[in-house]
Amino acid sequence: MLRNEAVNRYIDIIGGGPAGMMAAIIASGKGGRVRLWEKNGSLGRKLLATGNGRCNFTNQNISWDNYHGGDLKLAGGILENFGLDRTLEFFQGLGLTYYADSRGRYFPRSNEASSVLFCLEQEMERLGVEVNLISEIVSLTRSSGGWEVRQRGQVHKSDAVILACGGAASPQFGSSGQGYEMATKLSHAVVSPEPALVPVMLTGNWFHKLQGLRMDLRLTITRNDEVLFDITDEGLFTHYGLSGPLALKASRIIIGQGLECRLNFLPYIAEAEVIAQLKARRERLASRLTKYFLTGLLPEKLGQTMMTQSGLETDSSCREISDGQLQGLVKNLCRWPVNIKGLRPFKEAQVTAGGVDCRQVFPGSLMSKKAPGLFFCGELLDLDGDTGGYNLQWCWSSGYAAGQAAAEYVLTK
Ligand SMILES: Cc1cc2nc3c(=O)[nH]c(=O)nc-3n(C[C@H](O)[C@H](O)[C@H](O)COP(=O)(O)OP(=O)(O)OC[C@H]3O[C@@H](n4cnc5c(N)ncnc54)[C@H](O)[C@@H]3O)c2cc1C
């Protein structure tokens, strides 16, 4: 078919999040006539919330070891086609400058997620993407030779559709799982969606006084002496337990029987060295009140909590701390036992584990094996990444794949 004949062929994209916008740019850039449907009054509401408003949009160490879900080989191919270098080149081309922090996480130089959204919106405008806001798509059905995309009261005929409705995590930003319903109605299996990258609730009340404290911690999780998780990262104490990157990373495996979880509040010092340091400290600070023994070594509220938990919150002087008490304190500082109550709900999850079964799409194009002309991308698929920019990278990579394949599909139909 001649390229200009494709002008009358529509690609409809349902969902104006990062994956949908990326797909719109790529499909439009390849010559497709693209309509984007977004139920919110603005695009990319979740994107604006990413990275605490700073948008950690990719990572220096993109590899499919950082992804989980149905078929990692699928992720591998797609990440290889449009990985870190092409993502950086793409955003640079849109006028975005960026930097990587010491953990390899990329952020816009402005530290504003709105810069990323602005660049994507400008590019869609330049390419002539028709953006429809406050336009919820309520059903998607096959029709002769194509698709019917239905809003309340209106039907739009389409030649190819890209479903980019997101998952079930943080529905307050718009994605409430409607994509799963549409996919299921078209006979696609959906792997049960579960909250992932979600804060962790703890039992007890020792952490209540630590609310708001953000620090590097080491969390070790074992089952029958087998180490399942042993990571040092930033944790944030809250009224219910632990949030921050450490908790989000642990949330994938933290629920289960027979797990033993321990926190180390001094992750960068070996336990033997902690004992030596505390002995020297006891001598140096001999006349200080015991309850202030750790002040200066740890954040004050943590130091006092640990002294209380170790039975040492007294008005005696530090010289009276016995060797036995010191050993107990070191054990608490380096191997503090934590009991997990559960995970916070979907509303607080960053992503969804589960989704449209990856075995039902063709690797590479992300076109449905069951419904030709239907493509998937982003969080809607059963594929989720670790915290650190991996989920947005999946949106860029899968949006690229679906956008390109959908344009080729309509151009050669
Ligand atoms: C608080 C928070 C912080 C995060 N931080 C990071 C981070 O720093 N780095 C990172 O990599 N990832 C981060 N993530 C994850 C990342 O935001 C998601 O992986 C990503 O937004 C998924 O993109 P998506 O386009 O697939 O879906 P979404 O962003 O959910 O977009 C889907 C869009 O589709 C629309 N929609 C849904 N149904 C319909 C319908 N029927 N009709 C029309 N429109 C519809 C929704 O309104 C929504 O706008 C974070 C997530 C949260 C919640």
C-alpha cells in the first residue's frame, strides 16, 4: 500500500500514560494516523508522581535480570531493541537533559517529572497525534476488517488498537484495571494482578517513634538459614512500618511462611568493628548519661529507641554499661528482628505484578496472537521491574515496540 493511503487508517491508543504516549510518538513518526484516548483531564498523571515528582526514568544497568513476570525472553528482546542508549538519545532529541545519581538512576536535570511529560506532549503535538482527554474507552470489539473503540455514546472505527491502560496499582492516577477487562473479553488470559513495589507493614510499636526517619539500612531475609534477600538501601520509617526503596524491593518476597527478617542499622560497619567502636565509646563518654550513649552515632530518635529496646534508657552513666549489655545492644543494632504484618494495598503500590499473559503476544511486536491488529504495552502486560527506573524503561521499550509494529501493521494491511 502507498504510504499516503495509510492516512485514512487509524491507530487508536487507549491510555495516555508513558507507554501510550511513547507508542503514539513512534506510530505517528512512522506514518500512522494516531488517536490517543485518555480518561483523565490530563496526560501522564502517574508519570508526574514518579520518583517523588522527580521521575526516575531509566537506569544505567538495564538488563532483564531486573524484571519479573511471565516471559523474560520477551522483555529481553524488547529491551535490546530500545534500551538505555536509545532511550537517552530519544529524550535528548526531545530537548531533555538528564543526569544519573550514584545508584545509576537517571533523572531529568530539572528534577521535575513535568519536564519529561512536557517533552512527550510537545512531540505528539509536532507529529499531529490527536489527543482526546476526558475520553474513557468503555469497550473494545472486533468489527469487519478492524476494531470498534467505544466511548459512552460514541463509536470510533479503527484499523489497529494499542492497549496501554496501565495496571491496577495506584488507581487514584487513572489506571484502575480496565485494560484487564477489555483483554479478558477478547479471550486473553490475565495473570492475577498483585500489588508490587509496595510499602511493608510491621508488627509491634518500636518503629512508631521513628516515623519520618530516612536512612540506609540492611535488610536480610532468610528461610531455614537460606538467604533470600540481603540488600542495603534507603528505608523510610512510617506509622505502619517501612517504606522507601528498601521496603519496595523486599515487598516481592517478604510475604510467606517461615521467613526471618533482620534489620542492620549500621550497614556499613562489620559487627566486630561495631563492638570495638562501642567499647571505645563507653570509655570516651564514661560520664555521659546512658540514654544518650548512641547520640552522635545514630539519628537521635533511633539511638534512643535502640537504648530503650535494649533496656538501657537509664539515667546512670555510660561507664556502668556492662560488657553483656553492650553485646546485647550490638546484636540489636546489627540484627534487629522484624515481624511482617503484610503489604500495603494497591493504592500505595507503584506497579502491578501480573497482567495480560505475555505468552499471548508475539515477542518483538507485542501484537496479540488471538486478535490481529491489537497490541499491548506498559504495565498492563504481565511484566514488572525493580525499583530504580526499570518500570518506566519498560514503558519506553514496549511503547516503542507496539507503536512501531502497529504502524507497520496498518501500512501493510
Ligand atoms: C508513586 C509512584 C512512583 C513511581 N515512580 C517510578 C519511578 O521513579 N521510576 C519508574 O520507572 N517507575 C515508577 N513508577 C511506576 C510507573 O509510574 C509505571 O510503571 C508507569 O506509569 C506505567 O505506565 P503505563 O503507561 O503502562 O500506565 P499508566 O501510567 O498507569 O497510564 C495508563 C493511562 O491509561 C488511562 N486509562 C486507563 N483506562 C482507560 C480507559 N478505559 N480509557 C482511557 N484511558 C484509560 C489512565 O488514566 C492512565 O493515564 C511509579 C509509580 C507510582 C505509583
